[in-house]
Amino acid sequence: MTTTELRSWLLSGLNETAQHHEGPHAQPGEKPHAWWKVMCLTGVDYFSTLGYQPGIAALAAGVLSPIATLVLVLVTLLGALPVYRRVAVDSPNGEGSIAMLVKLLSFWKGKLFVLVLLGFAATDFIITITLSAADATAHIDENPFLPAALHGHEVLITLLLVALLGGVFLKGFTEAIGIAVGLVGVYLALNVVVVADGLWQVLTHPHAVGDWTTALTTQHGNPLLVVGIALIVFPKLALGLSGFETGVAVMPHIKGELPARIRGAKLLLTTAAGIMSVFLITSSLVTTVLIPQQEFEPGGAANGRALAYLAHESLGSVFGTFYDVATIAILWFAGASAMAGLLNLVPRYLPRFGMAPSWARAVRPMVLIFTGTAFLITWIFDADVDAQGGAYATGVLVLITSAATAVTLSAHHRRQKGRRVAFGVIALIFAYTTVANVAERPDGVKIAACFIGAILLVSLLSRVYRAFELRVSQIDADEIALVFLRECGRRQIRLVANEPDTRDAREYSDKIAQILADNDMADDRDVIFVEVTVTDASDFETDLHVRGEVLHHRYRVLSLASSSVPSALAALLLWIRDTAHRRPHIYFEWSEGNPVANIVRYLIFGQGEVAPVTREILRQAEPDRKQRPHVHVG
């Protein structure tokens, strides 16, 4: 394969996604599905945590695991679920809570906040891939039918699973609802068997329950102390909260118009949370009561695979192997869902902010980057499920905290006092949980900091690199503006760039006199003033709405708003050329001050060194000099 062929293969589909990249989960024209089928799509991520959550809970909380899990369930049903039901209403197009914050927070503080959230989201999704693959490896390694030669090669097996996942996306991945439904159906059915058998053993062997309650009262005699410790331990169990952000991300797949999609998403979230809550409580109870505590420790047979341990011990190796295969499949597919989430999330925001190269919209280069990152994380953590739990929980908790913050701000803006208070309390609970998790296991925030640093660096370099792109997506004009063009288009169209001040008659007369003197123009018959108001300079692409007006009975003025003055002027000039079929002229005065400082002002505030930047944007947008609008500076 030649270099050209390789480049064409890597960037396949880039032109088609140049404006709106929707990722492999949301290709235009996909057939929508019933909400319960879409629930299975998010369920491969959410429900797959049963593969490792009970073991992690037992390792973190010991005999308190069922009580700590009950706290987790209460937080899920009374906290995360109401938050994301609100997210489904306010952000129904699959963009999740981050899109809500983009709308609520403006200027650079909003963009920087979103970049930080993207860093945590990347942590969540990347660790989902590596943690799920590592736990799949644990199930493979503990299966009695595994050849002895493969034992001790956990890192290699995990890397192979991650590479296989990346290979699927390099070839081209289309989300298959049917596969998700089949996987979730089989996996939940097998878990029903394992948990039901475990509950039967608990009921028929009261001494096991007695041993657990004795250990519980011996170690923690005071009931209030038990509840207090459970609350303290709860942040370590935050893995059981995963899946909510994925739940709102798959909303575009739900059948029906917008109101029906929102209702379906609410049913999806509620049903998934209800199913998962039942499984979390029952699985935690049976694994804590029936499995010796030492088996949960690193190296123990139940470490990272508590329910699989019970499946083998109670139901035999054949059933246990079926359970392992189903668990491995859903854990692997959870990684696929996370990869697709990354491919949806990163191109959705960074290129739109001007903070990623144009090739970031192409799937394959991003797959290589994400797969390589997953390789690195797997190697750093030695494919250890327990070691990655903190990083995973950090990503999950930060996203849920940001969602709670977003809905709180939304309720505040809508003057919904009751909901604002309720969501504010939930946000504080998740904020505490996040801080406690970070303090206990700082690995997650360290990894997130690396992702955030990398995203910020790439964003800064990309924003500078793309500074001279034409950043206008659409232009429209009112009738007065079109009349101006028709009047002047018979001779010459001469635009004068003016920074509006008092907008009195003297301002415009002085400006015309200066332009006539600087450019040796004979008269001002065809002059049209152009005034650009900078809105949010942190935005990259904007629409232009050109409004014409006559001021002081004489001066024709075109007014427009944009995030960048030079980009708006360049786009306007090209639009006038194509509309009036005449190359327009534009006249500037040189900016005062240090040119370097003016360029920095342009990069940050969208104005500064206007004349040369406008000319450079035109040069890049129109390579043919004979077709390029004229730029005059005096």
C-alpha cells in the first residue's frame, strides 16, 4: 500500500463528516428501534459491570458490602436517575450533559470547562475499554478449560482483546442492536440463574447468614457506625453508577418523534436502573455471604469475578464456562460501546471548537490513537482490574457530577426553585463522592490530568493552526442589505470596515474622509459601511445574519455579529462576490499597537489585527487571485 493509498484509507469518510460528525452510533438513515432494544445497547456497558462490581464491592467494604451496595442503589435511584431523566429532556439529541454545559456556559471559561470534562470522559471511556478487557481476561484465566500455557499472560491476552476491538473499528463498525439485545438477554438470564441459586443457598443454609451477621456485629457493633462506614465506603463502589451517560448518548436510536424519544429515554433509564439495582443488591448479598473473604483479595479465585466464581462452584464447570463466555462477550462489547462513545464525543466538540485537526473527524486515525492509549493504560496497570477501579470510578463520578451541575444550572435559569434545590443537593452528594474517591484513589485523577493536559495542548495548537480558516457556516441577509448590493453592484461595491463607536453622523463622515484620503478615491457614492459585533470569541464556526440600515439619512451600513471579525468580513466578501457577481473592495485602516499583541487579541478575542488576517483568510479560501475580493489598507 502506497502512502497515498494509506492516507486515503485512514481518512475515508472525512469529507462526508466535515460539518457534522455523528460517529458510528448515529449514522444518518439508521432505522430507529423500540426503547427496550436501545436499553440493551447501553446495557452492554451498564449491565456488564456485574462481571466485576460485586467482587470490587466485597474487596472495598468487606462484610459491609451489602449495606454499602444498598447506599449505592439509593444514590442511583434517588440521585443519578432523576438527574439523567432531566438530561434526556434538555439534551435529547445524544450529546449528553456536556452539551447542556456548552449552552449554559459561554466564552472561554465554558470551552475550557468542557475540555476538562472531555478529559474525564476520555478517562471514563478508555478505562472502560481496558478494565472490561482486563476483567474478560480474568474470566478467561480462571476458566478450568484454559490451556496451561496461557496462564500468566494476562497482559498479553488483554492487549489482544483491545487490539481486536480496535481492529473492528478500523474495518468499519456499525452498531448492531440485535447483537446487543442477544448479549444482554443471555447475560442477564445467566445472572438470574446464578443469583437465584445463591439466594436459595442463603435461605437453605442459615448458618452462612449467621456467620455473616456475626462477623458484621463483631466488627461493627453499633448500627449507626455501620451506616456511617457504609457511607464512607460508598465512593469505592461508584463503578455501579456507570452507564447513565451512555444511556442518554443513544437517545437518537429510539423510535418516534422528539416527545416519544424523550419518553422512551426516560423508560430506558428507569428500567435499566431498576434492573441493575436488583442485581446489585442480590449479587452483593450472595457473594458476600457465600464466598470466603480471602478469595476476593488480589490473586484470589473470586477477585474481579465473584459471580463467575459462584457459577463454577455451585453450578459446575460446564455452566460456569457458559457464564464465562457470556461475561467475556459482554465485557468485550462494553469496550466497543466505550470506543464508539469516544468516536462520538471527541469529534463532536473539538473540531467544532477549532480545537482539533480536521482529520479528527475521521474514524480510523482516532481509533488508532484511542487503541494506542488503551495499550499504554493496560501496560501501566498490568491489566489489573482492582488497580483500574479508581480511575474508572473517577471518570464516572465526574461525568455524573457535571450532569447534576448542568441540570441544577438549567433549573436555576428556568426559575424552578424546588428542582434547583433538589438537584443542587444531588450535585453536592456526587461532588463529595468524587472528592472522596479521588482522595482515596488518586490514580484516576492523575490519568484524567494526563488526558486533560493532552487535550488542552492539542486544542491550543489546533486553534492556532486553524486561525486563518474561514469560520462561517451560513450567511443570510435581509432585504435592505440586498438592496444595497443591487444599487452598488451596477458600478463597484466598496465596503468600509468600521468599528462602531457612537454611530453618530460625524463618526461616519470622518471615516469616509479618512478612507478617501488614504486610498485616493474620487467619491463615496458606492461606499457601504460594515460593522461586526463580536459575540462569543471562543466559538469557532458561526452563522452570519446580515442586516442593512440607513443611518442619518445618508450612510448605508451592514451590521452583523460573529465570533471573529476577520472571518466574518472574509465570508461576507466572498458571499457578496457570489451573490452580486462582482468582486467587492474592502477598505481598512492599519491597527495601532504591537502586531504580536494584536494577533494574540485576534486569537483570544476575535479582533485585533483585522486587515492582514482578513486578507490571509481570503487567500486560503480563494486560491485564485483573479477571483479574490480586493483588500485595501491605508
